[in-house]
Amino acid sequence: MSHNSFGHLFRVTTWGESHGPAIGCVIDGCPPRLPLSEADIQPFLDRRRPGQSKFTTQRQEPDAVRILSGVYQGQTTGTPIALLIENTDQRSKDYADIARAYRPGHADYTYTVKYGIRDPRGGGRSSARETAMRVAAGAIARRILGPGVIIRGALVQLGARPIARDRFDWAEVERNPFFCPDADAVPDWEAHLTEIRRQGSSLGAVIEVEALGVPPGLGAPIYAKLDADLAGALMGINAVKGVEIGAGFAAASLTGPENADPMHIDAAGQVSFLANHAGGILGGISTGQPIIARIAVKPTSSILVPVATIDQNGNNTTLSTKGRHDPCVGIRAVPVAEAMVACVLADHLLRQNAYSHLDHPRTDIPDY
């Protein structure tokens, strides 16, 4: 299987399966002399870790990360950083039925069509278990970006129930199991998801990620647009079916003057914007405003409700997926979305730094 890496100068390659002995990643391109230890990575993994509330899968994984290479005496060396997380709570027997039939909404059928083989234990490589390594990589990306860049995410809609925007409070996000910024919405979400889970069903969600302190100038106007790379990275998260930047699809219903982000020079002599419908990116290049992205996460496909499908012999059948599954996979996708934004921004920052070092362009290149 190819295509297990993403990024250019900050490049991440992940490996491992849901029910294998371990999962891991190799991060290449991290600059040397950055302070880094396992303690810098673990808090981000803890936010994504399963089994922390009744609203997520009850699989118990400590997700304890180990640094195998690329760090010496607490500093990065500039060589590839290898990270490893052991799997400790696999229950492969839960997947006996899906070894013979394809789960609707999952990658079971398409993996078989493409590769002629699949690992049915927890979805194998297609499992969201792999995203733990993206979160670990994102923690290292944040070290590259530095403390001046703040990346934070929140669940702003559960199923068909959005938050009230006038009650949006980032401080509330870490106080509840939903990463919800609206305290008043939490009791309703708890009751709603509890009932959905009792029915053996699931819900989708909308996640919003904001990046503050991103310098202007990251990205490029054609094939390395910052928003295109962000969209690709976010769309690559398991179960994500839609991505929007800034006003997103709502921009289609605005007029030109309504959608414009007026500019002026403020009292400090700096360029300032009076709106941010563009989500902090114009022409594929960051403006210095907050970068804002939203992703739509579909309902978890592993549900107890029987759904029509086919088996590996081409027979029609129905399938009910047993085991431990998130009734809303969007909840634990919040730290994953933050991590993917961090990785893309770190990659573009390194690219911009390489470009800005060309202070003395060559003069011996012919002018055609």
C-alpha cells in the first residue's frame, strides 16, 4: 500500500493497524535543537484517547508514546523522529462477522476491490486508530510553530443540533466530554447522544478549528495554496465528508460587498481587516488573520442497527456491527483536526523560511 505519507519539508509517515501490536510514525524534516520529550506529546494524545467518557468507544488504550529516534538529551537532532504507541486492548473476536461481510459506510468493500485483501480486525489500516499518530505528529508541529501560534478546535454541532454562536466560549471546550464551547448545549447533547446510543445508532458532527498568530505570507497562489493543503489534510481524516474555509458554503449566498474583507491601515500603521469571510487566507496565502476551518464528520458507520449489505461471496445479507464504537466519532476527531492543521502550517512555515533565505538570488541564470 502506498500513500502513507503527507507533507513536504515536514513529512509524516504513519504505519500500523488497529489490532496489530503497535502503531507508529516517522517524522522527517523537523529542525534540530527544538526541545522535545514524550511529555510534550502525551497531553495531546490524552485528549484523543478512547474510553474517557460514555460518549466514546470503551476500548481502553493508554496511548503512551515512546520516542525511538531523532531526539538526544531533550533536543531534536534534525534526523527522522520515530514514535511508537503499543496497542493493548484489542478484541478481534468482535469482528468475526465482518470478516465475511462488508460493513456499509466503511472501507471494507473498497479495500477489497483495490488490494484483494483486507484486515477486518477493527478495520485494520482504515481504522481511526491510525489518527493517534497524526496527533503525535501535530504535537511536534506545534513545537516548530512556536508558542505564538495557537491552534484550537471545538465541536460546534452534534447531529442536527448546533451551538448558539452568541454563547461560544473557548474556555468551556476543555470542561465537557464533547469539546463543546456552549455550556448550555452540553446537557441537551448528553441526553440526545445517550438516546441515540441506546438505539444502537450514531450521529455526525461539525468541528471548527481556529489558528491564531499565523504569520502572513504562508502558502502559494497556484498549486501550493494554503487553504487547498489544509482542505486536503482535513478531508483525509477518517469519516470527514466536507471541509470549508472561512465563510465556506455560506459565501455563495452573499453579495460581493457582503463577502469582502475590507482593509485599512490601523492606528499602529499595520494592515488590518474589518471582516474575515476568507478565513485568514487570500489567493492561497495567509493574511495574518485567524485561519478558520470547519469539517463535517459523518455518523459512525459501525452501528448495531442491521443494514443491508453483501458478503464476500456476493450474496445479499444484513449486518449489525458489534464491538466498542464511538456513537459520534466527531468528538475524538477534534484533536485530530487540530493536529492536521498544525502539521500543514508547520510544513508551510518551513517552506516559507527556505524561500525567505534567498536574499541573494543567482545572477547566472539566463533570462529567457
